[in-house]
Amino acid sequence: MPSRSPMTAPMLWLALLALGQAALFEFTYAGNTIHYQHLVIDQWSAHLPAIGMLVVQAIAVIVGLARAGVPLAPARLLALLIVIVALSAAPSRDLGFYATELAVAGAIACVQLGNLWLASASLPWNWTLRIPAWALASAVAIAAAVLNLTIYENHPHIADELAFLLQGRMYAHGLIAIAPPPVPAAFEIDLFVRNASDWFSCTLPGYPLLLALGHLVGAPWLVNALLGGLNVLLGHRLFLRVLSPSAASLATLLLAASPWNLFLAMSYMSHTAGLTFLLLMLLPLTAFFAHGGLHRLLLSGLALGALFATRMLDATAIAAAAGLYLLIRTRRFAPAAAFTAGFLAPASAMLAYNARLTGSPFYTTLNYYFDTVYRRGVNRLGFGPDVGLAWAFDPYPGHSLADAAVNTALNLFQLNTELYGWAGGSLALLVGCLLTRRWERADSALLALAGFLPAVYSLYWFSGGPDFGARYWHLILIPLIIWTARVLDQQAMTATATVAMLVATALFIPWRASDKYRGYLQMGPELRDVRFDAQGPAIVFVRGRRHPDYASASYYNRLDFQGPIVFAWDRDPATRAAVLAAYPGRQVFTAEGPTITGGGYRILSSQAGNQ
């Protein structure tokens, strides 16, 4: 009888893991609406094959673990199981459903993690992928660009993205604001606001300045993709300074393979640029501690100032912590002064920018927007019954410790799901590894760094929502990756991490892309490709909600609201009449949006030019 190959057992366990993951995805709904990921427990009868596969996987894993043994003492195993279950589901208003989902999702996550461990533990050797940083960077840039052009359809889907892109287009034309549209009510979009003479985006200018470069070459979709690749190269240099060579290699692979990182690089959100500026800040800062030189602190401060112009709260918190750390570590004023001088250069430009648009250097455009469109003082840090806006995922009125706890739980679930996309959860394997060894001082330091921004954001009323994971926490990606690589490298768990990454790349990323981000929020470029049968200039009235129906169309208006085709929101009869008066002689079309049709846009018959 021929002897069995040493790869037979790991390949069988890997196949079972892939089938279990596919079954789990079939039994999970993320969806392309504003919706947190949940198991479709109430529709279990429609997913019997997937449930059957999960049951088969559970039986096989239980038997496998009984034979192989579990490398944890009972008390530590219990602690790991509690962590896995606690992170396995997003909080729900229906507490009964939440408890049921925690139990079911937690059990599935435990089985997935056990399957992952059995697949890697049965390998005849401990191995990891060794891929050059430049190759990983190229892969990330190409993958992000391809995802943008295919899944994301080279089109904004979130209100922030639309505002960023239009702001970048304005900057590409040398403008920081434009004249208001002729009938403001018909051209209203989220995050744009008027002052006495201008119409402008309330979003910060740092990232749109980069998008302006993309607009100038006709490819704003390339900006985040290229930044995503650059971040891998910058991250690799940083990891080599703070980790062993093998751990640095693993950390670079983790950054490149992170679904959280990849999908943000696919998008038009500002977080990828924020990560770039953070890495550009950390590299000269670490070089200063190794080699000295105040010029390095000046460069570090400049990068942090650029982050301030991109993600203000993140930069403010980091600036305070870094400045204090410099004073304590060096016990000299000069290093902190050089760092602060670099930071103040771009930060001062922000003061001038605010003064031009809001009338005060310390009155941000974002607060001006919320004060003007909603109510004064609604957008601020802290707690109180009048803080924040009531929206779909606002746990309680105002902002309180209870709101902060729910927001944190939602983001921890998102982090566990999307940080690495690993079977059993992105954080579960790390916790398991930590439970097998002594806690070290570096663990505390790295987790303190990772917890710093979430602590700051607990003071903010908005969690970031279900878009792109725990996106408000995105900068903690760097300390988390350093911690992950350090823990797994020390525990000789690189084979387990490599298997987990391969499965996530093959299954989680394609599932997340197709299930959630294609046609996300019913936004799409359909009207970009419509050939209206107009005999001259035309006005197209878009029926439906402001977002997504009109927002999708508004991206294709010119900045002067003229041109052959002008898209206007068919808000109400009075607004329609005002638009017809403002655009005399144009042929009129009506487009019913996706919230009306349930699919794409439907173009109704045109009318002759109005008088």
C-alpha cells in the first residue's frame, strides 16, 4: 500500500476550511446598503446546504482537535473562546437576536479557527511566503486599481467620496470654491455648503489636493491605488527598523494582504492618504531616535501637518502624544520645537483656508457645514444630549458613554472581520498566541498605541458607520500589524498566518467585493454612459432621493452647471419650475432613479425645449 503524502492531511484540512468559509459567506449578509454584516438566522431554511456544510465542518474539527489536542490550558482556552464569541457579531437593537447571533456566530468562528489551526499544524514544515516589498506594492496598486474600475465602476458611492472628488476637480481648475448653482435647491448634495458668495465642500483639503493631480491626468481613480502601493514600501522600511528581518517580512505581507487596507485603496476615501502621511511622519521620527538630526523632526512634523490637512482629529491627537513623548524622551526643548515647527507650516495654511471660507481661521469648514445645515454646536467632541445627529445607527439620543460603548463594539466587530479577513476572526489567532506565552512590555506598548485613537474617537458621536470597516480607526493598522508580526514570528506561527492570508485572499476579498461594494449604496455611473437624444443643450431632472439618485448624477455636472447636459434634482414642482426658468430653451429629460425603479435609471420621454 503506497504511503500517504505528508501534504495530504493539510490539503484536506485546507479544503474543508475553504468549503466552510464559502458556506459561512452564503449564510452571511453584508449587502450593498448601509448595513452591518449579520448572519441570516431568520432565513436559515433557505440556506440548508450551507448549514449542512458548516455542521460537517464542525464535526470534523471537533474530532480532529480531540485527536491532536489543544495547545492551551483550560482556563486560557476559555478566555480565548470568550474573546472569539464577543467579537463575532455586530450589536443589534434587538437584544434577543444579538444574543442568538453571538452564540451561532461565535460557535462558527471557533470551528473556523480550529480548522485553521489543524490545517497549519499538520504541515510537515513551518513556512511563510517570501515576496519582495516592491512586488507586494505593485500587487496592491494593481489590485486596488482593478477593483476600482470593475467592482467600484470608477464612480463615487459615499457622500464623502463625491465631495472629495468634486473638491479635487475644483482644485485642478485652480479654485477652492465655485459660484453657487443657479437654483441651489436643485443641485444640493451632502457636505457642500454656501457662504455669502461661494459654494464649497466642507471636507478637508489635504486629500482633494492629491485627487487634483489625478484629475489633471484624467485618472483620479489611480490616486488611492498608487498610495496603497506606496504605503507597502513605506511600511516595509518602517517594519525593518522596529522588527526582526523575518517579522518585518511578515508585517509587509500582512499590510499588503489586509482587506481593510485594500478596499480603502480601492475607494475615494481619505484614509489611504492619511496612512501615507502617518508613515512619512514615523520614518524620520524613528530615524531621529536612531541617528539624531533635528532636520528629521522637521520633516516628521511636516508630514504630520499634511495629515492635519487630511484627517484633522487623527493628527491633533497624534501631535499631542508625539510632542509629549519627545519632551519626555529627549528632555530637551529643541527636538519638540523642530517637530512643532514642521507641523505648523501646513497647519497654518489650514488657518488661512478656514478664514477664506468661513470667516475665521479657527472655524473649520466641517463645523461651518454642520452649524449651517443642521444646528450650531452639533458636531463636537464630548458628551451631551445635543451632541451629534440622530441617524440609522445612532444608539441613543445625543452622545453618552452608552453610545461610545456601542460604537466601540461595532468597530471592534468590524476590525475583527476586516483587518485580515482571517477564518475565525482577525484578532482571535493573535489572542490565542498571546495566551501561550508570557505577556511582554512591548505587547502593552503596541496595544496602548493601537488603543489611543479609538479612545479619542469614543468622544466623537459618529462611529464611522459600516463603510470600509472601522475606518475612523484606520491609522491603528500600523501598530496592529507590528504587534501581529511580532507575536506570530515569536510563536513560530508564520505557517498559520500564511494559510489564513491565502484563504482570505482567495475567498474573503472576492466575497466582500462582490457582496458589498458593487453598486454600493445604489450609486453607479449609468448616467455617464447614457446618450440622450437631444437636439441641443438639455436638462435632465433626476427623480428620487438626494442620495443616491441625484448624487450619482451630480458627479457628471460641470463646475459652472452649464454644458450640453445638466443634471438637476427633481425635488418638487416649485424647484422644477425655477430650474426651467433658469435654463430656458433646453430640451427636458426625466430620469427616475434606482430608489424608484428598484434597479438602474429609467429615462422617460423628453419634452421640447422650454421657453
